[in-house]
Amino acid sequence: MNTYQYEPLDANNKEIRVLHLQPGAFEDPIHVSIEHIHFDPPTRNDSWGVGDEELQTVRGTLPSNWKAHRTLEGRLIYSLWDDEGSNVINTSWKTPDSSPKDYTKSQHALGLPVNKIDSAFEAVSYTWGTIGCPSDIDIVQEQSLSTRVGKIAIGLNLWKLLHQICRTSMRRTLWIDAICINQNDLLERSEEVPRMRAIFTCAERVIIWLGETAQDSTTALHALNLIGRQLEYTLDDYFLPAPDHTEANWWNASLTIPLDMPTWNSIEALMQRSYFERLWTVQEAQVASPSSLVQCGATEVPWYYVRRAFIRCRYQFEISSQVNRRFTDHLSRNLRGYSPMILFALASDRKCSEPRDKVFAILGLLPPTLTRRIRPLYSLPVEDVYMQACVATIQSTRRLGILECANPQHSTGDYATWVPNLTQSIFRRYSVGRSSLASSFSASHVSFQSPCCLQVRGVLHGRITAVSHITTSHATHDYPTVCEIIDRQFPNMTDEARLSTYLWVVTQGYLSDRWHKHVATPTLREAQAMLRDACINVTPNVQKTYRDWFESNLTEQRSGRFFVTDHGHVGCGPPSIHVGDQICIALGSDHPILLRRTVTEDESTMMHRYVGPSYIHGLMEGQALLGPLPHSWDMIIDHSNHISSFSFLNHQTKVCTTQDPRLGPLPLEWEAVEKEYETRPPFYVQHHRNNVTGEFINSDPRLSPEVLKARGVDVTTIVLV
């Protein structure tokens, strides 16, 4: 039989294809018919569920000791806490009796999907698997099921899925990319990419297919279903007991869920399936409706509960692989509110056969203001796709965080060193966390020069004068040799200061001294005790709540090099750094970037190659632009509100403010305003409006290049190639 010939989609009628899986027994041949349907979804709505303003209104109506949160789907859940505010007593889907208004009746409050269309279909999320052994399915006419009109070759995994979900008495209407998109038409593939989010959002439900039953997968799914039913996880990162939970304390991440090891082994085996490491599946699962299902063989359980269980399992160390815990945790959290930088990092960490999909597969998760700047074209070279995404991100966010995805050691030919290389996981190379504010609340000031030059404004702040060996995965192994280079440069530094400096750098500030009152993060003093014990071969006394922190920061480090600078600072950067590399505090960058000087062929223009990000103790709170913080002031990350914020705490007066004490009053023409976060910064951003021009900015006007120069800061233009 001939290969099925696709009819073109009618763009004017906004068509998509769906397939009708015809009734049949498990062992029967698969027969499907294909139909074009009108698909005109509502305008994209990123505020699915209760919005920020409504949440704050609700919180203002609650009695003492009650809190309101949003679940992963945006539904309101209420929690009653003890008088100290440290223990949850119970939770409820209903408002407390004394609240003046019931917010539980609206569709938004219930977390129900609102982007529905008339034509009902189920969407399938799966992995293509081995395409070298395709199986044929017959395409039949809908009006005459006995009339075959062609065949389509599909992968073995999809073939098994269709046999598994085929019903004996009724057809199923499905959307499956391998069949509903003409994979041989490059233009059609490009045109369908922007619609993927809407298709999976509007699907009646999504079938998440993990593959056939194997390695006790049925036990694993039932266990995950049971775990997920015990808890709720909120958008502000609280684990709460589900209102109808049946197992006490399973929701509490500081405690161990009492399952036997064979069950934990079955869960870990399930987490190792290829579905969880693929890229396209992330967007598909993220926008799936609450009624969606996870299916393995004939066993199916609600995705609603499985995703909660996966987040909870991030803190279960009976599952030994941190990578597996990371993959399933990231898939399950609500990524629709995450910053573009984090989403690109997640994309770099996952697998896809088409490198352009490192950008295209997350378009539905990126903010609309950014998505509109990226045109998915599979005909473009991969480097051009990545550069387009980089430029669009910088222009829309006015921040330089995307540079961290660059990997200049693997740049070839005309590939600019500052352009992201998303083909290699950022989680497997040196990167800097989001706990710093090296350029304070400034915006980037950049210009792009064809073909591959990026001009940035910033401050050059010294050079590297000594570097260590490449670090191992264990901080305890590296500490003695790092001490040697510190001692050579700073012979008068005390042991206490040296240990503190090392811990600030190796953890990149991920301590509760910075992350204020973060229960899963130790204080500097507690971290010092752990490292001292480990250095003398004593098993550190690590609380269970600190286990994930201990693994990530002290025993599973990514390779880098420690260094010292001619300005007296200690830092860490990627393995490729050299003595002589320059430190740059670029406006709009939350961490110092390392540069290497180069010149044009005619030696007429000084340029810089991007080397990588760095963490430098003493430069992470805006000191290069504003000087040190006044005595008794510390910069902290306050995560007590619905979005974390950089704040400044005075230890003498106990005053905590988002206003940097080093900055003077706002210029008269500017005022601070609240504005919607169009580009989803990872932390609270204070917007400002110019009352003369009406201009809005997502930065502080006191940190513009002109104002900084007036303060005596040597702001310069740096050309990156």
C-alpha cells in the first residue's frame, strides 16, 4: 500500500488534524482516520488560576493564623498554622467561616482549565523512541472504514501505545504529533510549533505514555498515586497536607515516607524511563489539564497526583540518583512562571533529536513578550536559532542572564562566544546560581552588531592573578589546595575568614544567611561545622532537611577553578579560565562575567571573548558599582512573600527594606510603581515610571550608565565576539 498523502492544512480556516482511532481489540491491526478540524483557541492566558492581586485580596480577609496559597494548577487552598507560625494544623479548600467572601466557587479558584474549544480530543505525550524500526498503520476513510487510503510508518513506542489505548466499542479522537503533523513538510512543522501549547492546553486531557509495563512499574504508579494524594504543593514552595489526606506526615519533606525498599526501587526504575529526560514532554505535561493521566501498560493514574509525588520524591534519598530526581521534579513543578533563563537551562539539560527544538520546544512556556520575538524556522542554521533566542531574551528582559548558557570552549568557526550553546547541559558545567546581585538593580545596555558582536556597558574590575586546579566533585577534597593559593596571595587571612570565604564561594551564597530563614539551607556556621567534620574524615552530622543542599553544594560540585584577583577577591569560574582574564560587572548581569582580550585581524579594535560566569566573594551585592554596604547592613533574599525579593536587613534596627541603603532618593521625575511581570524575573523587580515621558522601566533609574558615571563609576563599553 502507498504511503498516505497528506492534504495541506487550510491556514485561513485555522485547521489542525486529529486522528480517530477506530474500535478494535488489543491484538487487532490499528486503523485510524484523519480529519481536519477548525482550531481557534482563546487568546493565551498565562494567569490560569487565581492571580496575584486576587490572592493578596484573599489573604487580607483571612482570620489570624490562616494563610492562602495557590496549588500547582492555581487553585486556592487554605492552611491553619499554630501560634508560632511554624506548624500546619490543617488545610481546607473552603475559606474559614469568619471570612467575608467565599472564593472557592469561581472556575479560576478551582484551578480548572478555561481554554476549551468545541472539538473534543485527547492529546498524547510520549517519546518517539527508536525510529529505525518503524511499524505501519493503516489510514482509512471515515465514511467507509473498509477503504484504506494509505499507510503511515510510526515508531514502535507509539504503535504499542495505540494498541494499548484502543477501545473495543468506541473510537477515540486523538492528537499525536507523529501522525497529525506532516513530518516531511518542513514548513508545516515550523508553522505548527507555535500551536503546540494551545493544542495540549485545549485537549480534554493529555495521556502521558511512559511505555509498557516493566520493572514493577504498576507498583511504582500506585505508590506515586498514594503519595500524591497526601499532599498539596504550592506556587510559593510550601508542602501542605491535602485536606483529605489519609497518611499522617507524608507531606512533610523533612520526614521519610515509610515505603519498603522494593517499592522505592520500582519508583526509581520508573523515573529512569526516557520520557523524563526528553524535552518536548516538558511543555506537554506542564499545560496538561488536571484530568490528565499517566499510563504505563494498562495501568493509568492521575497526573495530578503523580506530579505532586515526584516533587515530594526530590527529598527522598532512598532514590539515589540526583539526576533522576531533578528531571522528574522539574517536569512536575509549574514552570509557566519561571524566568526565561531557567527555562533555557532546563532545555539544555534535556534530550531532543533536533537541536533547534532546544528553543522551539519551550516556546509555549516562555513569556509571550519573548515568544513573539522568536520565529520558529527549521530551515535556519542551529547557531542562528540560538542567537535569535539570545537577542530576543536580552531585548525583552533587559538582563544578561542568558549569557550563562554560552559554552565558549565549544565555539567553532564564526560562532560567537556569547551565544548560548544549548546542546550541552548547563547542569553539567560551571554555572552561577540566582542568589546574587552583582550589578544591583540595573538594566542591560547593549547593542548588536552584525554578524556576531555584542556591545555591553559595564565596569572592568581587575584581573585574575592565580588559579587553582580543576575542582573535583567534593568540596572537602578541594579545600586544602584552594587554601594554598589563598595563603600565597593573602598570608594574613585567618583560618576562620578563609573557611568562610571558601564556603561563600563554593555554595555561591546558598546559605540561610543570604536565603533568609530558608529551612532547607544551613547557616554559615552550620556549613562550617559540616565541612570541618568532612575534612577530618568524620561523617558530618547533616540534618535531613539539609541533605539536598549538602549533595548539591559539597559532594556533587560541577568542575571549575578557584581564583584570586589583583583587587583582593576570591572567586570561582569555569575550568577554562586563565591568569590574566578580566573581571567584568556588566550592567544587567546578576554575577560577574569573565572575559579574555582579543583584537581584530588589523589590530585596530580591542574586543573580548566571553569566558564564562563567576562567583566572586565581595562583588555579589553591587560593590563594584556602589561600594560596600554600610556597617550592620546585609543583603538577604526574602522569600516570605509570593515572589522572592532581594532585601536589605539592618541587624541593629531590625529594619528590612527593598531599598538599597547605598542609593539616594529617586530623581523627582521618577516614581516607583507596581507593574505586571511581563518577562518573569526570578526575583521581585521594582518598576519605575518617568512622570515626564511616561516611560516604564524594570530597573532602577539611579543605576543608568549616565548616573553611575556621575557617581565616579568608570562605566565603559565592552565588545564581545
